[in-house]
Amino acid sequence: MPKETAVYTHGHHESVLRSHRWRTAANSAAYLIGELRPGMAVLDVGCGPGTITADLAALVAPGRVTAVDTSGDILDRAAEVAARRGLENIEFTTADVHDLDFPDDSFDIVHAHQVLQHVGDPVQALREMRRVCRPGGIVAARDSDYAAMAWYPEAPVMDAWLELYRRVARANGGEPDAGRRLLCWARQAGFTDITPSAAAWCFATPENRVWWSGLWADRTVGSVYAKLAVDGGHATTAQLNGIAAAWHTWGEQDDAWFMVPHGEVLCRA
């Protein structure tokens, strides 16, 4: 598969959006918040349903946020989030991060959360993000690292889930272990002033682990990922059903704990 034609592994099934709508600037972009100032122009790449976007817009008002995604349908959902919050300083448009339709030096901040793991050429994506960022501005990227995810209690079927997901994601042209590669990719894209960091989500309370396990169980059998796994010959429907059941079993245990680590980079343009 050519790099530029990577397939978005998750799609926009309800189980995926259930996760994405939970995200905020506080729990998903804390490393960037200290760089934001009122009046800034921000580009939010791969904005999804727009919950992080809305937080960024509130933090830089009266500045403006341009939110882009490849899907017009998901941009409609993001616009609904902005409208509910009374935010009028966001513009929504479709775009390809490999070839952004903006002039050079257009934005003070260019942000991408959980995007580079899904694109065909993350280095080219970062080059484009750098091109549209003003001198002295910040390009910020944060991605999870699937191989570094950890959970308890251990279960062989959960190990099978992780191996399967990583295989499907790579077959689609993505890199599921992107978090650890962000610093390398940023250097290859031409950045020299880079602040790397790491942070994690942790799902361990009764409510959080049931929520997390439930959305992954549903995603395993009902999302675009499920279809790609079966159609690509990576798994059978019966195997996916078994993995979904294991997710539910794991989430019902009183001592269940799950960590999602993320790599982060703040790159000075």
C-alpha cells in the first residue's frame, strides 16, 4: 500500500466516538496548554468529534482555531460540539495533513492528537505542519504506543487482541507504536528545537474500566477495524467475538488496571 493511501483503522463507529468524545485538552493535551495564549491562531489536525478542539478554542479566544479532518461527517459532529459550547472562533474544513491547503507561516500552533499513527507518511505530515507554522511557533504531536500498553490481570486473549490490532494497523499503512517514534520523526522532518515527553491514561476505577473495556469490546466486533481484520484475513468473526468477550471479562474484575502510554513532542518552528 502506498504510504499516502493509509486507511484509518478505527473509522467512526459509535464505540470509537465514545472514546474520542471523552478527550479534553486537560487529559490529552496538557503538554501543550502552557504554550497557548489568547489571540493565537491554531490549526487542529485530525480534530475528530472536536472536544479537544473546543477546549483549544476557549483557551486562545479571541484567537481562532482551524479544525481539519479527512471526513466531512465527523466535522459536522465537531461543529455541533462547538455550537453547544457557544464557541464562534472555530472554522471546520476537510484537509489532508500530507498536503495542507494553507499558506506558509499561517498558524502560531499546529496540533495533532492521535493522528500520526494513522497516516501514510508521518514525516511528510510533520513537514507540512512545520511549513504552515509561523517562525517561533509550536508544532505539537501526541500519539499512543500500543506495544507499551500494560494491563492487569494478564490474559492470553488480551495479548492476542494487542497482536491483532498492531498487525491490522500496519496492514492499513499505519504505525501503532507511534509514540516512541515521534522524536525521531520530528528530527527527520527538520526540527531541531524539540521538547519530548510522555504521559499516560489510566483506567482503573470501576466506572472507567467498564467504560474502557466496553468500548473496545464493541469496537472489536462492530467497527471498521472489525471489518478490516476479517476482510484482510487477520482474524475470523469467531476470534473477534472471543476477544470482545475477554474485554468484558477483564473489565468486570475488581483489580483490573489498564495504562495507555503516549509519546509527545513540542517542536519549535
